[in-house]
Amino acid sequence: MKIIIYMVFFALLIANAQAIENKIPAGPWTVEFNSSQSLKTQIQYGEPDDSGISYWIIQLIDEVGHEVASFTLFSSPILKEATNVFLDGQLDVGIRILQVDSPTKTSITIDGTQGRMAEGYRYGRKWHEIAYPYRPFFDSFTNTTMMKGWINFESLQDPTEFEEIINSLHIVKAE
């Protein structure tokens, strides 16, 4: 019995040691997550458009140079409604541009915040995209939940790696 307990303890120790803690700064944003996969990053800034919306893109690249996932961190100078309709619209852009096969949408909670997730297939692999508001708040004047930023996360990683990132994801923005 003691041997089994030691084996379980060491197995857990090894499993935890394999997870890599990632902390990626991108302008005012910091993205933190755990991953057992060694990933490189490329970061791009998108200038504000006519609506004033700007964004940062963090591409996650595997050991052989494939982009396996990306974060897009949006900032808006004006308040936006943080609704499923808005978030589904964000997902629809990715589905349309990337020509995702058999997409489905569901609700999901990321880092304590309600969001939306689309799943489908691209290049014969499972594809995921998540959209959720950054620091949503209830506006009593409009009687709706509002936001000044939102996050999209797109992934072609295998389901285990995807879940690993999503379950440990924490994003903050310096105000």
C-alpha cells in the first residue's frame, strides 16, 4: 500500500513538473496559462480603426513552427454590450474566414467570466474558438452588461492541450 501511495505521489509530481507556466506581455495586456507543450510566441499590434478599436495578437507556435493557437485582445474606447449575440458575431467571423466545417456554439466559463465557444473542424483537426468579455459590468443606466474589451482565443491544438490552457488561463490589462 505504501508503495502505491509513493507511486501516485511521484506521478503527480512529474505531471505537475511538466506543465510550463507561460506569462506573455503584449502592450498593456498580460496573458498567463499553463501548457505541457513548449510554445514560442509572436506578438502583433493592430492600430485603432475608425471605431477606435485596437487589438493585440499573440500567436502560439509549436516546436516545428506551426501556429497552433492565438489570442486576440481587443480594446474599445466606447462601451459595448457584452451579450451572446455580440460574442457569437465574433465567433462567426472566425468560422467564415477560416471556413470551419460543422461548427457548433456553446456557453463556457473562462477565468470566472461567461463567454461563448465554437467548435468545428479545420484541416481535418478539431478547431476551437472562444470569445468572452474582459471585465464585464452591469450598467444600470442601459440595464445591460457592458464591456470595453474582449478576448478571442483560437486553437488547433489537441483537446488535452486546449483544455490545459483554457483551465489555467488568466488575462489582465493595466488600466
